[in-house]
Amino acid sequence: MSSISSLKPGQNITCEVTKVPSNEDAQQTIEKLMRKDINHKRSLRKAQLKRAQRINIYNRGNRDWVSREKPARVVRVTKGAKWSMVFTPDLMGEMRNVEKYIKIG
């Protein structure tokens, strides 16, 4: 387990959820970090394109209205969930906020 202060910008890191946080803010922060994974980014991008193709436009009062699909939750904060990402200095504060819930390897 490496300390957050010893990480270098551009370094590839692997993180694992060791404990699921009870507060919603920490869960959302971990989800945000998990979305930095290249595979999760790819899934989110594909889902966004599919939603744009399946958009529902209908007429209401002689105007076009758009009914948008709810986006899928690609990442879930569960104990043992792992992801890889490139470390950047702007993530340091967020990682410090949730470091008691994640293990950096």
C-alpha cells in the first residue's frame, strides 16, 4: 500500500475498495474515481452514444419535446471492487478524503 503523497503525476495506480462508506458523499467520490478507469470510460461513452440514438422526440403543443433515457450506473461501490487509473495531482484531495475506504497498490 502506497501513500497518496508518494504518488507521482502520470503514474498508473490500481485501487481497491476495502470498506463501503456509509455516507453518500464518500460513495460518490469513490464512484467518480472509479469512472477514471479506461474500461469504465469506454462503457460510459458507448452508453452515451446509444442513448443519443434512442432519443424519444415527440410533439407536444406543436413543439418538439425530448424524453431522455436515464443514464446507467456503470460503476458500483462494493467491497473488493478494483480499478486502474492514471494519477493526476487534482485527484489528491479526493483520494485523501476517501483513503480510509480504499487501498492503493
